[in-house]
Amino acid sequence: MQLGSFIDFDAMRPALSAANKRALFQSLGQIAGQRLGIDPAELVTALAERERLGSTGFGNGVAIPHGKIAGLKRIYGLVAQLAEPLDYKAIDGDPVDLVFLLLSPPDAGADHLKALAAISRVVRHGPTLEKLRGARSRDALAAVLIGVDEPHAA
């Protein structure tokens, strides 16, 4: 699965401010809720419930908060670069500065896993992470992510 098939490039946020994980989830919920026409509180609740199962802090400064959302028609993702690194209780203990939000319909099990795998491939690639961290605008973030998809294009 390619990032371009589910990432909302217009909703990406460079330099998103969040004082803590809860504030981050509220910001992400507001952004995605507005884009999807879904109550932001529902999104925040889904993210918090998933987080209670274990940290979605992937490591290397990256978090992949995700959740299943009733009524969602397709897999949806957005990317945020944080203005300041955030203590996220990630698996490696490092603060998080890149966030990949992933929302899926409840019945999208296989596609949800494919989307997580696509994000995982990006965040395990050091040079791509550095490019994302160096991006200073929505267009620059989008260009890096589109560039990731191009070598795999059919």
C-alpha cells in the first residue's frame, strides 16, 4: 500500500504544538475530525483507548497513534511534525517529534495492517526521517512522502 492512497497531504502539519500526549491527540482529533466530518471527541477517545493497550511511540522519535472509527469509509492518515519533541512514553524512551495518525474503519483489518506497514517502512529509513525532520512546510513534507512512494509505483 502506498502512503499517497491514505495520507491527507492537505492536512499535514509542520510545527504542530502540543504540551503533552493528550493535547496532541486533541489537536489531531480536531484536524482529522474537521477533514472527515467526524466528532473530534470520538477520534480522541479512540486514540486514547488504543494508547491504553500500549504506547504507539514507535521509537526513533516517531509515534503512530491509530484507531478504528465507526462510520469511517476509508483508511485515513495525516502527518504532523511537532514544534517541540514530546515525552510520549515511546518504546525506546526517546521523545517524539514526528507523528503519523492512522484511522481505519472497524472492518478494515488487513488494509489497516498494510497502512501501518507502509508507515513503518518510512519511519525505519533514517535518511527519509531526516528529510521529514528537515521539512519546514506542508509542501516539503508532502514532497518527501511522495518521493517515498515513487520508487514503489507500479
